[in-house]
Amino acid sequence: MEAGRQRQGRLWSNLKEVCDLLHIPAANSIANEELLFQHVQFKTGQRIHTIGQPFDTLYIVNSGFLKTVLIDEYGNEQVLSFPMKGDMLGVDGIHTRHYSSEAVALSDCDLILLPFKKLTALGRIHLELENMMYGVMSRELVREQAMIGMLGALSAEARVARFLVALAERFAQMGYSSKLFNLRMTRHEIGSYLGLTLETVSRTLSAFNEIGLISVDQRTIGIKDPEALKTLRRLPPSRTRGKPATGKSKGGDTVPSGQLLAAL
């Protein structure tokens, strides 16, 4: 574990460690060593909270990968997000005091528990902590709004491309490779998140591999041309695809050439 200490057989983190994980300044007015938050481990496939469960806790991801989903009356899932290190879960339970989504571990996870009553009591005394926590919640909302905007504005290929770029950037922020990583989610889950079918996601990944933007080996993704993925709007027709050569522009920048340029 990257943060925490053993106490009574359990792992705990102080406030500074929690704030570092959330990428916010620690509240100097609070005695960090006296205020501890418990860690809980979940195995792959375990549910952290379910829809309708009484809300009492926010969760911060210390390690591992998860998904949050809505489930309709027929059991169909709509993936809302893929939380990972530094993300906060459970915010949707604040309004009605019941969780409105379900969180499921996609890998073995270590989560830090943030009891909501404890947080609100601290916030009444330490206003700077309350404001920073509001900032974290707002950050999650902004991320969701960006996704909604992307779904409405981009083609299927561009959605998959932006998803891979965003995932690579998150891995880089966590100190991992942004060029080679494993997908913890299935192609079906990616499709649910992006508003696409499983077949469309699989076909698009294969096309990206074919024209040299990425490499694909089952769940292992290698990012070969992140700039082209960022700017891609549509793929060229399959009959015209080939491995894209790269050339130098007059300004010296590397640019994709051939059929890919026509699609950007």
C-alpha cells in the first residue's frame, strides 16, 4: 500500500495522506496524525455499494480499478465511470441519502473510507477542508459533463480514440506507463460507457491497430501515435487503409500522412 499505517490489524491513513491522494492541499489547522481514516480491501467482482443502499460513506480509491453503473428494471447496465487511484466514489448518495449507482471492483482494490458525518463535522470547524472537498466533488462532476459532451459531438471512432488518450493520461498521472497498459474493463463495458456496441468498440480497436495508431494484444494496449488519436475525427474507408507513414511538416512536427490525414 502506498499510504497508511497498521493499527489494530487494519490499515489507516491520516488526513495529509488522504489529501495527497486527492491532489488537494492538506488542512494545516487539523492535527493530521490524530485523524485517521480506515482502508478496506475489495476483491475483483465485489460490490462496494449497491443502488438504494443507505448512504453514509464516501470512498477514495487508493489502488485498483472500478466501475460505477446504473441498472434498469431488466438488469441492463449503463456504465457511468471507471474510477481509479485518487478518485472519489459515493457522491451520488448525498442528495437522497441513498446511493443511486452501484460500484464494482474491476481488480483487487484498496479504498479509504470517508464517513460522511465525520466529514461534515470537520467541515463545520475547518472551512478550508470543506471547500477543498467541494472542489473534489466538482472535479468529478466536470469529468462527467465532459464525457456527456463528447458522446454528443464525436463519431464512434473519435470516442474510442479520446477514451484511450484519457486512459493513457490517467496512467501517466499515477506514475505508470502511458504507452503500454492493460485494460481492466471489457470491450462491452467500454461500449456501455461510450454509448457504443461491443462490435463497434472491437472493430474500432482493430482498425486503430491496422493503421498503426495502437497495438492490441487481448487487453494490452500500446499507444503508438497519441497525437493522431487526440485529433482523429473519422477513420478512412477500410479499403484505403494502410500503415500510416509519418513525415515532417515545415515546422518540424511529426504528422501522420496518407489516408489518415484525409480523415483528420
